[in-house]
Amino acid sequence: MQTGARVNPKQMTDILFALPRYKSYRKQEAALDFEEFYRLTLCTMLQDCAQRLVNYSESPAHSLANDQLLVLEKNIDSMHTVYDRLFRQGEIKIETPSVIVHLNQLDADIIMTLEFVWHSVSEMLEIIDDKKQFRSISQLINKTLHNLAETAEKRNSLLGLGWESEIGLQSEGANSADA
């Protein structure tokens, strides 16, 4: 059963207002502006999650074991990987209307997943003294972040921003609704 947003309502409102209007992506300049704003908004939420982990780990009020610090560092590294995928550079190309339908679904998945990560980080920091539960939630966060990175990569591919775009190659299967 899905529940309502469990994060700061302002963050969710910002993300919803930043959702792309893909029909305006026909003009490259507009596409780049809208896309940058959307990605920045998503990454702000991700950065806030990472910053919460850093602040907790560096706080003198919390005495964490080395293994817990390593777990938090792994979560932060996973967030950085997602951040890198979300900020893929290149020329945006949407060739068919069916791609827009797929992009809208991926956007919904990304937003729900980010919301889940935010909630899980909060939960993990509340039960940090229960090492077994802490490790379990951390592993779930890492798995979720891995899936989020894959979703971001699918989205990049549909936009014509596969990894190849960063070195100037044409990405295989770009703009395919089956990607």
C-alpha cells in the first residue's frame, strides 16, 4: 500500500513544480533549461539526504563504530553515483511521442524512489543503536540507490544522454521506447 509523502512538503512541491514539460523539449535551449532545473531539484533532495548522513556521522553527540561509519560512507557514495547519473551532459533528443510516455513513468519512479530513500535515511538514523536493523536499512538504501541509478540511466538513454553522449558518440538505442 502506498502512503503519502513522508518528506518535507516544500521539497515535494519543488519537485512537482520542476517536473519536465516534454512537449517544450522540441527546442534545444528550452529542453536544456527545463532539464537542468528538474535535475537540480532532484539532486537537491539527494544532497540533503547525504548531508544528513554526514552531519550525523560528524556530530560529537553521536559515537559511531567504525563499521557504522563505513556503512554511512557507502550510502553517501551511492548517492553520489545517482547524482552523477542525473547530471549527464549532452544534447537532448526526443524523437517520438511514445518516449514521452516512458519518460513520465520513469520520472514518477524516480520521485517515489527518492522519497523512499529520504524516509529510509530518517529511519536508519533513528535506530542507529540497533546495529542489525541499522545494517539492514542501510543495505536496503544501497539497493534502492542502485535501482535509482539504473532508472536515471534509462531516462538518460531515452533523452539521448547515454554515457556515450559525454564523449560525443551517438548512443545505441537512444530515443527508443523499448530502452
